[in-house]
Amino acid sequence: MVKHIIIFLTLIFYIIKAELVEIPCPERCNCEMVENLKKASCTHKNIYSIEINMHPDVDIFDISSNYINSLGPSTFQNNHLTNLKLLNISNNALANNIHMDAFNGLVKLKTLDLSNNRIGVIMKIWLKDMSELKELYLSGNYLNRMGNEPPFESKSLKVLDLNNCGIDAIEPDLFDGVPNLEYLDLSRNHLMKMPNQILFNLKKLTFFSLDDTRIECNKMFMSTIDYLKNRDVIFKTPCKKIDQLKTGQKFQKMIMDPSIQKNSWIFDENSDVKIIEVCNNSITPRNETYLLRVVKISPPIVLASILAYGILTGLTLGCICANCSCSCKKRSKDWGEEVELESSHSHSRTIKRRSFLMPSKRYRSNGNILNYETNIDKESLLESAWDAGISTPQQIRRVMGEERKDYA
């Protein structure tokens, strides 16, 4: 036990010591020692060239996210950077300005990252000196034309990232030069077909991605998926998982999971719960009504019937209202009734009255009594009196005038 503790403390000491070791470093870079590897990080420093007087013993050189626009012949060899094991030049502006001998002398390089550099052509000669190369990252470049000759040739390469490179077609022998490839990412490209020969040649493949591509999921491609599954390859496909629902396995039974806790307001412990077979059962559907049958047969007929019913209802209501209006007019014509008014002049006349009622009154004229009763049920104001424009009837005003003369 004590021995293990001593070994553990010794390892911690060496790790701390390694992190604190300083190496000569350019002004615009940060250099450190990590896991016995000398690392120089020069990212986001507005660097335009590899020639920055980097220490030759650097193992990890990260010069990503700068403005490097070209790599000349033997540029790393000329700057004494042949000891590199990891080189990251991603997110620069190299485009097609990489010399065919730019990577000469990088015999110890294991990881090369050229992502997002607008590279349009990959040369096989770039990898000729990289005998120990394990990982190559080329995502985000413009590799829609891979050429007739396979651009990859490295027996040591295991990881190849071609994600989002605008590739629209690949040849069956594209990866014949990398037989030991284990990780292949072709996602987010414009591929519409995938030659099966590619997968047959990659015997050590463990991860393969075609996610977010335009490949048609036909029977041939589905057979490719089955082939990869049998090889235990992790495969990301653009197809939907349609093989999960197979014939004869769709909704066979609805069974409550016993692990779910029952709620008293949902379940009745005393009730009998039955399992019903949904498929191939003998349950007959409920009888349909005549209206439902009509709706299924012809929806336009239903709409026309509703419209006709509305029109018929409107015409009926219109006739009822018209009859009511006619009866009201007839009553207004028969509104006047004949009444007889007698006066002291021993003559009478018959006139029409209105329905405005007044209380009973008596008036005296020349010793004679004029009885003018406006009973609610019999008499009312004279129509001629109203035509005179005065509230007192005309006949009554004449009699009242004679009475005033007698008093005078």
C-alpha cells in the first residue's frame, strides 16, 4: 500500500514539474510543456507566415485561426520543424496555395488539421513523408472534385474527416489507399449515391457517417445498412428508422408497465383490467347513422341540403312577417268608429273618433244640458277637433263660448 502511494505522489510531482517547464517561444505564442510534449499555441495572433522562429524541438504546433495564405516547398523542413507530432493549420486562407512538397520532412507527424482553408484539391504527394500519420482533418473545404486518381495513400491513417466538403460524388476506389481506416466522416455533403465497394474494402472500419446527405434510402442502401450492422460498425445514416416497426409487431398489445406507480384516481383496485387484442380481433364497429353515411358518400349534397334548408326557413319567416304587417294595416283602417254628437241645435252629425280618451264632462247651453261623455269604452276626442289644432274639441269650444255670453 505504501509503495502505491509513493508511486502516485511521484507521478503527481512529475506532472506538476512538466507543466511549469518553460521553453523558448516567439513573442506572439504561448509555449508550455504538457505530458512530456512541448506545445506552442499561436492562435488568433494575426500571423501571415509559418516563419516565426519557432523552437525546433516543438512537438505540438497550433497556428490555427490566422491569415496564412500559402505553404512553400519544404516550408517546415526549412524552419527546422521536422520534430512535429501534431500540426494544426485550420481556419486560415491556404486555398490552393499549398506546394506539393510543402510537408516534406514531417516523418514524425501523427495528426494534421487543414480544416476550413478553402482547399479545392488534395494531392497524394503531401502524405508521402508522413509514415506515422494517424489522423487527417479536412472538413469545411471545397473538395467537390476529388479527381480520377485517389488522393489518399497512407497505410498508417486511421481517422479521415471529410465533413462538409461539398462532395457530390465519390468513386468506388477513393479510399483504396487507406486500408487501415477506422473512422470515416462524410456527413453534410451533397452525396446522392454511395458505392458499396468502398465499405467492402475498409475492413477495419468502426465508425462511418453519412448524416445530413442526399442519399436515397432505397433497397440497395438499406442492404448496406444491414451489412454495417452485422459488422458492428457505428453508422449515422440520413434515413429514418423505419425498421423499428415491422409487419406483425405493430400495436399487438397495450399493457400497463408494472413499474409505473398506480394513481388512486385513475386505477380502481377492485375493477377487472383486461388486455384487448387490437389486431385481428372480432370487434365490430358501431352502426353508422344515415347522416354519417350521406356525409361519407357525398359531402356536396350535405352542403346543398343545409343551404336549401336555410333558404326555406328564411322564406317561411318572411311570409309570417308579411301577414302580420297586413293585419296591422287593416286594423289601422278600422280604427275610427262612428259616434253621434247631439247638441242644442237639434241636429246631429256622425263623425269618426280617435282612441285618445278623456274623462266624462257635462256642459250647459241655453238651459239645455249637453252631455258629452268620453267613456273609455265608448267615446273619445273628435277627429275634427284635432284638425283645429287646439286641445279642446271644436264643438265643446262653441258651447262654452255661448255659456260665457249668458253669464255676461
